Amino acid sequence: MKSARLLSIVLLLQTRGRVPAAELAERLEVSARTVYRDVEALSAAGVPVYAERGRHGGIALLPGFRTDVTGMTTDEARALFILAAQGAHSALGLDDALRSALRKVMAALPAPHRPAAELAGRRILVDPDKWTPRPSSAAAPGDGPAARPAVDLDVLHTAVFTDLRLRIRYRHSGETRPRTYTVDPYGLVAKAGTWYLVADRRGGPQLFRADRVVSAALTEVPVRRRAGVELAAVWQQLRRQVEDRPAEVRVTARIRRERLDLAVRILGGALTGPPRTGEGAGDGPVSGDWAVLELAYPVLPAVRQLLQFGDSLEVLAPPAARRVMAEAAAALTAVYAADTPSA
């Protein structure tokens, strides 16, 4: 609609100052001639807009013409752009509406708050989607309930906005002693309710779960990020590394039909295809009582995930996976065979 386009021109000029007509035309997906007609319409409506010809010309507003969002603080401006960083708008088909809304908010912000708001969108990301389901022993960094961070998030927050290197003591999963690293932060990501620090360590990207950061301290050394690389790109790379990790162990199992629906819900991330049912699906007492599952795990011990189905599930192959299940079942039997609970 023309009215929306006229408003977009005003907001862009408030934010950018003088803008070439060709650039306005490209952004608004119209011709330069249409832009000039819109400028005339704005001028007729009382908006102090003018066009300058020549090499350094363009469309501009007279100095002092703007509307501010009164009373908004820097932190409030940051909060708006952090909330807008999530990707849920794509699923709803609202990406264009979001960009338009942000442009309006940015144009209306008092000038001193604009840099902080713009930086917030580049340093903080909110990714509401859960990690791709994975077998339990190869859980993604965000699996499980979100724990309270061991370190105050304010320190990490300060590091990403002050562009200083950060020294952290970090406890990796499965380890009891923390390790010390000096990292170059790109920003913070909230993934399905869990916070992560995205940073370079020795020039390579790495993901640090915030609730495993035992301590963090700012250094006086400026951050050394890779040229032209932003948080969003690093996050996408790290996320793919976690979710696209190849599975190395192929497992065939059979499960009783009455437990099949539950198994599909729980094992969805490990299944490599739909269950096979009907004749030939298994060699149990009655063939039709069983369904065959094909699963993939990154490491052999991960097959212990299948113990939760008790005697309703049997691993058929490979033999190494059957041995893991047998050893785990024997260990459980020993625990519960004692007459009294262990201290």
C-alpha cells in the first residue's frame, strides 16, 4: 500500500539521514520514479522532505524532524531487539512484518539509544526450538532441564557488550574438574531456555553452556573476533555441528506392539526409519506381536537407553550391542539383589 511505503520512506530517512533514491527504490521494491513521486506526496502532506541532485545527492529530511519514543531507556531499547532476534516469526510468515516493525522502532528511538539497540540484536540471540532429539549418551548441550547458571550471567553479558576478552573456568560434561580458557566472545544464545556463550578459542568457534561456567573474569585485552563474522553465523555453524553429528552404530531391535507408540515417541531421534510390522517383523512367540526398529547411535554405550523398555524390547544386532545390554542388565540385577539398600 502507498501509505505504508510513504511511512517506510520517512522512517528510513530518520534512521539513515540522506539516502540515494536508487537505494530507497531497491529497499522498497519500486522504481526510482515512484520514489520521487512519493517524495512529492510527502512534501505536499507537510513532511519536510527534499531531493538533492548530483553525485552525493539523495533524499533527506530537514534537520530536527523526527518523533521520539519518550521515556525509553537504553536497556528497554536493547530488550526489544533481543526479543525480536528469535526465529519464530519465520514459521508464522512474519519476517517482513518484523523487519518493518524494527525499522519503525529504530527510527522512533532517541538517537543516543540506537547503537545499543542495534548491538543487542547482534550480540544476543533467542532460539526457541529444542535441540534435534538425540540418544541419551549423545545428548545435545541443552538437553535436560535448564539449571541455574553457576556464574552470574551479568559477567558474560558485560563481556559481549564491552568487546573484551574473557577468562573462564569451565566444567565439561562428565568431568569433575573445571578447565581454564581465554576466549573471544561473539555473544549469548538462549536455546530452548538454556543460555550459551558463543566464543572463539584459539581462533576456532566453541560453545560453552552458561551453567557450567564456574567462574568468569573480564581481561583488559580487546576481543579478537574473525573479520566479518557475526554471532548468528557462528551459532548456525555450532548448532549444525551438534545436531548433524553422524551416528556410527546401527542397531536392530524388536519391541512388543503394545509398546510401539511409546517407543516411537521416546526414540524418535534415534530411529532411522519407520517401524516394520506384520509378518516377518520378528521371530517371537507370535510374529504379529512384535515390531522391528532400526536405530542409530553415535557410540555403543548409548544402546543402554533401550533398557527402559524392560523385557518388552530385545536388541537383535549387532552382537556387541547385545553384550552391552546384557552387562547393564546384570549390573542392575546385582544392585537390586541385595537384601538391604546400600548406604
